[in-house]
Amino acid sequence: MSDEENLMIQRLEKRIIENGVSNEFLVQNIILSGSYLNLKTIQKYAKDNKMTYRGVKNHRKIVNLFGINFVIDND
């Protein structure tokens, strides 16, 4: 991440800790981020793109969030 991106994360974290935000705000933030990342489970991505699970797992950007593997495809 860039220095500017790190600063934005630090500001958001400070805001959350000091002032608190609603759970709804946090959920909407996750939804927004997921939509920009085109975040899908490996199984859903494979089905949507007519690929095998193994093909996706071996040839796509995979991240583990909350104990679940997701594909990031926002290029």
C-alpha cells in the first residue's frame, strides 16, 4: 500500500475507535469494498466464468477473509 493509503486506513481506524460507528456503516463498507474488488468465493467465481475450482485456485488472486477464500478480480 502507498503512504497515502496507509494514512487513510489509520484515519478510518482512529475514527472508529474514538467516535464509534454503527454496525450498518461497517457492513456497508465491506459491501462497497467487495463490489469494487469483484469479490467472489472460488466456487462462485468458477461457476460464473465456466472454470474449474482447481483452475481458479491455481490461476487467480486468492485472499482469505474471515476464514473463507475469495477471488479478487477487479482488473
